Amino acid sequence: MGHKKLIRFEEIRTFANVLEYPENTKGSWKGFFKNENPITLELACGKGEYAVGLGRMYAQRNFIGIDIKGNRIWRGAKTALEEGLHNVAFIRSAIDKVTDYFAAGEVNEIWITFPDPQLRFSRMKKRLTHPRFLRLYQQFLTPGGIVHLKTDSPDLYQFTKAVIQLYQLPVLADSDNVYQQAGISNELKIKTYYESLDIAQSNRVHYLSFTIDKKLPVELDEVLKNSFLEQQPD
């Protein structure tokens, strides 16, 4: 591990706005933030550009970025401290542990911004919009809580659309080319470090928002898997 990473790992342990694998946080976020404002999560937040950016926009809401990489979280957490953004915090943890940290109805929105699209078919279940993860989110989202996906991966975008269609989830917004829209929202104007890299080299950014308003039958997971299996090269 590089010297800079080691310094950052040590530094975030002193940050009041960073919790590493926390315990006993379920149902206690009102006490942490010292208010009853609604909570938005940024999953796989990287450097936390969305948690910080949204925190600047909405002083009456709370934002929590979650990522396993402490050296990435360091940037967003440090910026939030420097700017006095008391409504922004970070959790260092794997995303599949997210239900350990939030009680039912404790989160209002989720942003998934430029996550690893997990392009290999064998890693489909690791995609953060796979129904395996949506079932986790459903355990702590408020009724009508919104999931946002912003990605430069056409594969992840199309996969998520397939999930939404198969499980019949309500779509609130759908754009296959965000920056060609007229009147783009300020929320969508926030750019992450990974967006700037244009790893997918797609020259466009995709966006979906939807709600999880019903149970997601596990038996449909096999239907989803088979539909993409058929698309695999011989």
C-alpha cells in the first residue's frame, strides 16, 4: 500500500464524519445528524462527489456516501469538513452490508453514480441494480423512495432497464443521453471523478430513476439470468 494511502487511512479515523464498519447505527441517524431531515445515500460513492454536491444544494437534507475504499472516501469527507457541511457523512463498508446500518423507512433516496458495471456475465449479481441489491435497499427505503442510476455504461443501463421491466417497477425518469436533454437538473450536472475518465468510452451518460413498490419474486432472478445468458457469445 502506498504511503499516501496509509496517511489517508489514518486520517479518516480522526474524521467525525466518517464511520468505519459502524455498529448500532440502525434507527439512530437522527441523533448522529442532530435533526430529523430525510436521508439520501450515495452507494459506491468513490470520492463522494454526489454526497458533497447534494449536501451543498440541500441544507435541509442529510447525505451519506458509502464505499469500501477509505482512501477514496478521504477526499469527500475532507471537503465536507473543510466546507462545514454538517449534513454530509461517510460509511466505510461493503455495499452488501448496507442493511446493517439503516432501519426500515430510514432512507428516502439512493444515488448509484458511475459504479463498476461488472460487465462479465459471471459477475451479474454484483451489479448494484441487480434484484439481489434492490431487495436490500427495499428493507430501509421509505415507501416511494427513489433509486437513481447515473452511468456511462450502456450495458449497465440496459441491464437496469431490463430489471425494471421484468419486475414491473415504476420508472420516474429515463435518459440514454443526459447532457443532450434540455433543462437538465442541477443534480444531474454533478460530475464524479469516474465520469471524467469516460471509462466506457460511450461519449454519453445514461440516467434512470425508479421506485421499488412491490416484492421482487426470487424466481424471476433465473428468468433475468437466462435472458442475458442467451446474449452471450457462443
